[in-house]
Amino acid sequence: MSKKSDPKNEKDDSKRDFLVVSTYALAGVGAASFVWPLIDQMNPAADTLALASTEIDLSSLEEGQSITVKWRGKPVFVRHRTPDEIKQAKEVLIDDMRDPQADADRVANEKYIVLVGVCTHLGCVPLGQKTGDIKGQYGGWFCPCHGSHYDHSGRIRKGPAPTNLEVPSYKFLSDTLIRIG
């Protein structure tokens, strides 16, 4: 005996299919509305994003002067180098260095050096930013805690520090304005 198609049965099947699809769609929207706040709360807060970059006006910085600014909770050293400091930084043989890096690879504009002012040995803040500070054997920065000496390009030259002072990501917005971060 062959089964006849029952129009009432087909109508019930289509209602059931509609209810199943609607239920799944509503459950998906409900799950997404529950999960989204959990994911969104992992984004950085507005105050954290505000610290992500900082702009520095270098127009008042004369040759030989340095300033220290705070960026992401760390000191950043900015020095307007003299022609003699630039010359010394370029003439160094990088083959003899612990962390070899050419001066040109560490600066965007050779007149200014921008460094994170944290010693790479144990996280101290090296001396050399102020006029009367000891600048070390190579005239750059000196960390008195364990005796690390850095040159005019922030490269480690003597002492226990394993690497050069870090160069943060920065770019010149104009001749005298930089953005760090």
C-alpha cells in the first residue's frame, strides 16, 4: 500500500522546521549577546590607550641637551646630539660590540637619539641625562648599580648589560615634533 501525501502533515512539518530554525537563530543571538561583553571587557581601558603614545616638542632642546619624558610608565631619554657625538657614534667599529648595531639603525634623524632609559641588565635608570651626571667611559650613559657603560647611541660598550638601550618606536611628525608609540 502506497502512502499518500497528506497536506496537513506537510503543513505541520513546515511549521516545525520554522520553529526549529527560529529557535536556533534566537539562541545564537542570545549567546552572542552574552559572550560579547565578556570579550569586550578584555580591550584596554581608555586611560591605558591614552598612554600608548606621546608627542614631544623638541624645538626648545639645544645641541648637547637632554630631556626625560615618561612613556608607558618608563623614562624615555631624548638627546639633541652635538656634531662631535654624532661623529663618535658613527665611527665605532660594531664588530667589537656585544650587541652590534650601527648608529644609523638606531636613529630616525641623526641629530636626536631617543631611548628607553632602562638599563638592560637589571632595570635601573642610567645616569647621563643631567649636566653634572657621570656619562661613563664612552660619553653616553652610565648605570652605577653594576657599571654598564653606554655610548652616544645607547649601545652597551662595557659592563654586564647584555643588550643596547631599547629604541622605542617613534616617528618625526615635523622637524621638531616626534610621536613615541
